[in-house]
Amino acid sequence: MLSQVPWPTPAPTVSVGMIVARRPTGGKLSWFADGLERMLRANGHAVVPVGEGVPSLIINFTTPERPRPVRRRAQGTFVVAVVEVNDMPADLLRAAYPILIRSLSNLLICLVSESEHSFQTYFVTLEQGCYSVPFETCNETEYFGYVYRRLTPLATSQLVVNNIFHQDLLPELWNGNARTRALRFAGQQLNQMNLLPAPFPISELLPPRDMAHVKRLFGLGGLSYGNLSVRHDDHSFWMSASGVDKGNMQVVGRDMLLITGFDPDRRAMHVSVPPNVEPRRASVDAIEHWMLYKEHPAVGAIVHVHAWMDGVPSTSVNYPCGTAELAREVAELVRKEPDPSRAVVGLKNHGLTITGRSLPDIFERITGRLQPQVPMA
């Protein structure tokens, strides 16, 4: 049960660093910086100077033309970039996502002017989420309260994306087994169902040095949406690796990994691999899958897709992928379902986590029912 599962201790009171690649001196960005700082202080956060301590959250005011990155000194620091544009792009997500990536940020806030007194505030996430709040419908306190509530999950989240690799996979598993073959076939099914949307070309948007920095910080093997897993035994499960093409998984220890445990002190997943394979990193959602398998012995498989179904319960907070907080929220929803081994729960502004007694069981229940567009709120 949940109470028996070790977890990282809750994050301490957060400090927020207002990092300024370009300190706003006037206009909307200056007004936004002042209002946000007031809201942070009013809610008990320390706003520390640049270079002081290790903040949990950095606010980086930059420009859309030359988005300047902030290099974190710690993996637990999240970065929010803030930019202002004068005209609404024809496709805001496609225009804004490169800014998010080039500024090495977890979230982008884009202020889009509509008139002298009216503008829209768009939030763009790494998972291709894009949602907005118009300023004209709020007074300043309500508006900055809304912005603050969007940032709080970043400032209070704890990443669980590190891996501890053990070259101890049994030789009889080096070429896989029936479960890895089922995992490979399920990935091909997701591809045929068009549920593996092509990600933005992150490697083309970043120079090699910045790409390596992002991978090291967030445990990314690449940016590839969705993942799936299947139980191996009472203590381990096979899972698609980070960044792998789920429609073409081939090599055990590279494309499909055996997750064998979780170290709460190091906030890292244990992974068993063959000695002759260079492993990819485990999916950032491995902590969520580990949690569900540990608590519910009847769960035999899990699929996560960036799609939606009507009428499903959903997390209330937009926590980042790979955090203990998101895993806890999903586990709570699954626990409340009549049959946790056959649950479908939503991740706010993100997608679905679906449990099943087997992979075929999951696909029987979702085929023809999924909506490819995740509603944003």
C-alpha cells in the first residue's frame, strides 16, 4: 500500500530567484515582473538575488528574438522564461515552442499584446501544452494570483529522473522474452493509432552543448511523447526508454528497460541492463509506473498517451513530468477507481495514464475512444 512505499521527503520552503537576462525597464514586462514579485513575497517566498543560494525557481525575462538561456546549478531548479510579442502568431505553439527550448526553460510565459490596455498571457509547456488567461477579465490581484498558481507546481516539485544502472540482467533476458515482445507490439499499435505525435525537433533547435545540458538535468534520452510498460514480476517491470521511437523498439537494455526499484534518498530508478549494451535513460514517468505496480498487484500493464477521453477523473495541478508530486496525484486517482487495475485517469493539460491487467486489455478498452487533442485549461 501507499503508506509502505518510500518517498522523498516533501520539498522545503522554496526560494525563488528572479534571474534577469534582460531586466525589464518599462512596459508590460516590467509591470509583470513587479506584480509577480509582489505575489511571490505575499505568499511567503524568498526572492533572492542572482547568484545567491540555489533557488527552486528562476524567472528569466528575455526576448523572443534572442532567448537567452539560464544555466542551472542544480537539477532541482526549474526555469520559467517570460517574453513579450506585439502580434499574435498564426500558430502560437509553433512560434513559441522554439523560444521555450532555446531558453532552456520548463515553462514559457508569452505576453501577446492585443491593444494598449489588453493582452493575452499564454503558458507553453514542454509537453506542447498551450493555454491562456486574458488580463482584461481580471483585476491585478486575481491575475497575478492565477499566474502564481501556475508557477507553484514548478517551485514545489521534486524531480525523480536519475538512473542507477546495474549490468546484472540475466543472460536469458538479453534478447527479450514474451513480455518485451508484447511491449514492442503495443508500441507499434500506438504508432498505427497515430498516438505518438511527432515532437518538435528539439535537437535542431539547440546547439550540442545546450542539448547535453538539458539531457543531463532532466534525464532525457530525447523528446518523444507517450510511454508504455508491462509487469515482469512482483518487483520489476519492462518500460519503453526515454526518447525511443515506441513504434520501433528493438534492443533490450537500450529501447526497453527493466526497472527494478527506486532509491528515495537519491531519487533515482534502479535499472537492470545487459553488460554489452549502452543503455538509454529510463522514461521520466518510470516513478509513476513504479508507484502503480507497487501498490496494485493486479496491474499488469500501463500506457501513457498524449490523448484524452471524456468523463475521466483528472489531476487538479499541472505538475511537471518526472516529479514525485505528479506520481502521487496519479496514484491517488487510480486508488479511487472501482477497479484500479483497469483505470483511466487524466493528467491536467497533458494526457492519460491507463492501467490494465495486460497490454491487450488496455488496447481493447481504448480503441476508438481516444481524442487526439488534449483539452487545455
